[in-house]
Amino acid sequence: MNKFKSLLGLMRLPFLVLSLVCVAIGVGTAHWQTGIINWWHVLLVLIGALSAHISVNTFNEYFDFRSGLDARTQRTPFSGGSGTLPADPKLEKTALVLACTAFSITTAVGLYFILLRGWQLIPLGIIGLLLVVTYTIWFVHNPILCLVAPGLGFGVLMVMGTHYALTGTYTWTAFVASLLPTALVSNLLLLNQFPDAEADQSIGRRHFPIVIGRKASSILFGVLMLVAYVSVVVGIVFRLLPVWSALVFLTAILAWRAYQGARKNADNVPALVPSMGMNVIATLVTPVLLTIGLLIGK
């Protein structure tokens, strides 16, 4: 039982909800544009997406432990890893095996849909698999790539990949819909980097809270939040998204409060934690609202 709990810790189980809501957007765009959904294919997409998320989380746990970062990190409920490997170092090899196994499952699901739908899925698949393996060891050393990569993986790649797997086509609707989670997820990782800035810098990482400081990064956080909501407005104006997509603005007040808290408490980690929590809620609920809008929209 204890080992099972440790495995769930390595997977960072509570955070896997993010994959579900991002896949849901792709299901929503496919339904809105075709009206036909193969739920067996939806299940396969979910398995592939969850496996990819488990893989990237577990690789992150493994490499953070190996680099010594875990021993220096100020852990919060939303950042700093699970603490599983520092608590039980004997699980180091298990973490690597789990990461590789989940990676293999994602690859197998991707190959199935390539055979089913065609080679056009290959570019997204290759980029996605590279992100899973290399994010923690490469992308975290460049501030722009470190900012863009998480949103790209959970936004553009996951939403458009889902849409293509279900319909066999790429559409502007799927692309515009993917911009919301792209901005939100990049923002999620950006704010969660605030408490880790000093520890990350000590092992050579370079993300925006390190390079430009937390105060300036809080402004960047606000810009990305604005981009997320504006992308939906653009989609509605150009009739790429249904009017019901405006449901996303139900979380705007929460997002605004998270931004205000980030600006005010950028250098005060304990006071920043409530804003990190509000940001997590906004990141999860807003895509759900977009999905509802797509499913009921005409």
C-alpha cells in the first residue's frame, strides 16, 4: 500500500486533472464541428494524454532528485514536486521505469491514430514526445522555451492532437480553442516557479522569475492571462467558436484576483500561495467552461 501511494506521488496524481480538461476541449471542438464522437477513440486519447502527463511528471521527479534540486526546494501545495523520492530514495529506479513505461503507452496510442488517420499527426506526435523527455533537462535552461513549452504541450498539441485523432482534420477552430489552455498552462507553470527561483538558479535553470525577477514576471503573468481570454473573444468574433464560449468569463474575476495577488506578493511566498491556488482553479475550470460552450453551442 505504501509503495502504491509512492507511485501515485511520483505521478503527481492531483495534477493529472489538467490533461482531462485539455483533452475535453479537443472533444468539444470535434463535436461542435462534426456532431459525431467515437467515444472509444476519446478513451484512447485520454489514455495517451494521461500517460504523457504521468511520464513528464515522473521524469521531472527523477531528474529533480538526481540534480539535488529536491533538497533545496521550498515546497508548496502547488510547486516543488511531490517529495516522494527525497522521502524514499530507493524508488529512484522505479521512477525512471514508470516514466519510460508511460512514455511507451503514449507512443503506442499515437502510432494507432497515425495508422488510423494518416501521417499528418506525426509532427505533433514527435514534438509532444520530445517535450515529455527533454523539458526538465533542456527547456528549463532557456526562459522563453521554459515558458512556452508547457502551454504548447497541454494546449496546441493536446487540443489539436485530440481534434485530429477524432476527426482526421486540423481546423482553425481547434487551433483558436487551443490558445486558451496554451496561455493558461504556461501561466500556471510561470507562477509556480516563483517559490523555486533561488533553488532553480542554484542548479543552472533559467526561467523568467530568475532572469527578470518575480515582480516583472507577475506582469508577464497578467499579460498571458489576458491573452487567454482575448483568444476566446477573437474566436467568437470570427465565428470560429460558438457564442456560448463566452462562459469562460465566469472565471475572469478569479483570474484577476490571482493576478493582483501575484503583483502584491511576488516576493512573499507564504502570502503568494492563495494566489497560486486561485490560478490552479482558473486553469482547470476555464477550459471546462469552454468545453461546455462548445458542446451546447450552435
